Amino acid sequence: MKVHCKLASNNETLDFDVDNKNTSLEDLKEMIHDRTGTDTNLINIELDNKKLPCRYDKKSLYKLHIEESSNIRVIYSLAGGCDCFGCGCDICGCGGNCRCSIM
């Protein structure tokens, strides 16, 4: 079966041939990692405009009702954030000088 994964970052579509009964969501994330190099912990999957929580990673695509030619959206979680406690940062949006871990 073929599924289409659209990357939210650049609108590129990746096609994968999978066996929906034996392929888990975690396996699909590994396939995406193999093509894009993105860490699987940062990959989130959206199906029908709903983000699938990581507790579903072990479930098969069949149990998640992902079928032939399903359109899956791939979004990325960004690590980091501001630890400045309100002193301000231009990068994270606080507005001034901070030790922002986004850099």
C-alpha cells in the first residue's frame, strides 16, 4: 500500500510503500527519518488535521485507519526555548537579552 507524507516545512511529498497491518507509526517515522535525516523524536504525524500522540507510535497503520493513498502531514517539534524568565529575547519573542537555548 502507498501512503503520501506531506512535509509541513517545505510542502514536499514523500511516498512510501508500506504494509498497513505490519507497519507501525514508529516504523513510518523511521522511514521519514531515513529520507529526511530528521530525528524521529522530533517528527509528529497529523491525520485528518489531528496530531497523533506518541502513545500511538506502536500501533499499526491499519489500527489507526491509515489506508491506501492516505494523506499524512508531517510536522516537526522544535527543541529548545527560552530560559530567561521574562528578561526578554529577540529570538524567542521575549524582546531583549537572554540565554536562549534556541540558538
